[in-house]
Amino acid sequence: MRFLIANARIITDSGLVSTGIIINGESVEEVLYDSSIQPAEIPVIDAEGMIVIPGGIDAHVHLQLPTPAGPSSDDFVSGSKAALKGGTTSLIDFVTPARGESLLTALMARKAQAGCTLTDIALHVGITWWSDEVADQMKQCVEREGIRSFKIYLAYKQTIGLSYRELRQAMIYAASLGTLIMVHAEEGGIIEELQKSYIRQGKTEPLYHMFSRPPETEIEAVRKVISLVRETGCAIYFVHISTSGAAHLIADAKREGLPVMAETCIQYLLLDQQVYFQPFNQSAKYVMSPPLRSRENVKSLWDDLSAGIFDVVSTDHCPFNYFGQKEVGLEDFSKIPNGAGGIEYRLQMLYTYGVMEKRLTLQQWIDLTSLNAARIFELKNKGFIKSGNDADLVIWNISNSETISKKTQSQNCDSNIYEGIRVTGCADVVIRRGEIMVQNRQLKPERSTGNFLNLITSDKS
Ligand code: URP
Ligand code: ZN
């Protein structure tokens, strides 16, 4: 279909500029900077009074993540619906091989699960064990399958986490392949000691999830990984940085010219650790790793974000129901499945508490929610509105104001960690590769599934 978005104000280096955007098939055909030129006889969507932004890219999402308490409660359909409603048109999920399982086998299985996703989707591959065999599988993932990024956990040592020695080997190998390693930077060994010690003392509430993962466990892990970057030259992307202390180490590493990138997540900017001082049925929903931090840290993290230390703001979207999932940890916080949902609120939250509060410019907002992720993870033709790029566009209604509630959410979860928070702005129309997926904030009943991005053997892309 060929159509025009008229009166499309887009964000440029010189501020908001009024344009018309012609969409043809899956791509942007042309951005018309002269509003007197109006192509005749094509359907028009009028964006008067709104702004048009590139579709959001959420670089850190766990849909249907297998855990001992069952899979995270959003599957690829419900989670991607929530993403679209929030203005996110591409997401990147994870392949998490079991120890001993081939990375390629796990990748094929994850692709089969993810084929129903409504946004476009790419995959990061987890390295959950290490051997020469795994190194060879990494190479095949890159060369045969099109994978651009691998994730290593320094937490969860008993199940999927690696040691620093293994991480170092993986980084040396990744540097030789020229591929990116993402690191979940938490000192897993210390955390497990603290967890055991609290449980032994009968301190079993979610509050002790927070106490068992103090800020130093993140800061120290980031410090060690940066040393490994200096030694190996491997490019690193730190996931879900929650402390300003770690952000400052990352800023120093960037100044030094090291290939270091980082994301923080919306929850570390909006919520603080006070939520853990509540009864189990209230606090368990906030159990995530890393945990929420102090109010002072939240304030500093905003300063770090404004200062440009972070490249990306993602969600680490990983919701679990309270009933039947979070509640399995009633007697032991370490059994509570880690994670919470937020994919549908990322753009709204960052617009409201970043742009409206003058902590971020409009340009920073779209860079953090779309462009930088496209660049870092090599999502070709995404993240920027220009002729020839994918027509992933959001018509953003700046006049909207509402209160977040589980009653109106799209994610599949019996709770919402952002309940009661006021937000401004919303995705009125969401276009994914030229197809209108959301109109007047409603998902269109007829719609196609998304493409796999980068994956070479995909029959969908
Ligand atoms: O608590 C979290 N972050 N859950 C999702 C899995 C992970 O650690 O990223
Ligand atoms: Zn995660």
C-alpha cells in the first residue's frame, strides 16, 4: 500500500520539522520537507498536532522465558501486542541454551517459538557454558545464522552463569569473530553466599533479594569486565545497569576509548527500593535482577542518562504472574522468578519523565529508544526516518494523559509494577514496515506477523 502521513512533524538536529512522509509497501518512499508538495490521490493519515517518531526498538526482552516457576507470562503474541501498543515495532529476545545444549539447536528451537511475533524480532544468543565446541558454535551462529550478539551472565552461577575465566575466553574468541558480547554484570558468587546466609537466618522475604544484591556486586563486576575489555579488545554491551557507580565506570571506559556500551532499563529510572519494604504479596512483583536501588541512585541515574553515558533504554521485559509464579517464593525469596513487565510503557515513561521533565531532549528520547539499538545490533534500515528505510513509524499523541493500570494493560500478567503512575503521550498509530498495526490506539484485527531480523536461514525474512 502507498499512503501519505501529512503534517508529520519529525525530530531533527534542528528541532521539530514539518514534513510529509510517503510510505510505499514496507519502506519510506520519501520524506517531503516542502509541505506545498502533496502527492495526488493517495490515502492520507493526518498527523496534525502530533509528532512522528521511528518505531521503538526494545533491545532486551524475555518472552516465554523458561524458568522453574513456568515461562514468563507474556508469550510472543501477547508480548509483541503489548510492544506495538506502546510504540515498539522491533524487539530483541534471547536464546538461552541449557548447559551442554548446542547454541544452534537452542537457536532453532527459539526461532520456532518466536515465529508468531507481531513486531519484527532479532535474537541474542546466550552462552551458558563454555568449551571449544561452544566457540565453534558461536562462529556458526555468526557466519551461518546471522547472529550479531551473545549474552553472558555473571549471575545465576548454578544454572546459566559463567566464571570470569570463561568470560575472558569467550571475549577473546568474540574479538576474533568481531562480534559483540552482552554482559549481565553481577558478582554471582558473592550474591549466592549472601542469599544462603539470609535464608539460613530465616530472612526469607523479598527485601532480602535486594540486600543479597548490593550495589557493589554490580559495580565490582563492571570494573572487572572493563579490565577484560582493555585486555582482549572485545566490544561489550552492559545490560540493565542499575547503579550510578557502574555508570561512572562505564563513562570512564568510554572516555578511555574502550569499546564499551551500556543500557539501563526504565524500572531503574522510575522505581526505587522502598517497594521491597512491603508484605510479600506487594513486594514479590518487584523481584528482578539487579534489584531496584535507592532514591538517591535513581536521581543520579537520570543525571547519567542526561549526560549521555547510556546508549539504550530497554525494559528487560519479563513479567510473571503473582498467582502461581511469584508466590512460589513465599518461603524463600531466591525461588521467586526474577523479572517484571514494561514493554508497553517504555516510550511513554521516557517521554513523560525524561522529555517533559527536561532531563532529555526529544532527540535523546528517540536515540535511546530506537536509533542506538539499531546501530549497535546492526538492524539494517531501522531506527531512523529516511527514504529507503523500513516504514516503522509511530504517530505520537503529545496531548494524551493517563494513569497506568493493570486494568488497561496489554501485557499478560496479573499485576503491573507501574500501577498508578501518570504518563503523558501515547502511540496513536503504529506502523510496522508499512503495515498499520495500531490505529486510534487499537490493534488492528487483521495483521501479519513480523520478520526475523538478521537471521540468515530464516524463511520469514
Ligand atoms: O530479573 C530479571 N532481569 N529477569 C530476566 C532475566 C535476566 O536476568 O535478565
Ligand atoms: Zn534480561
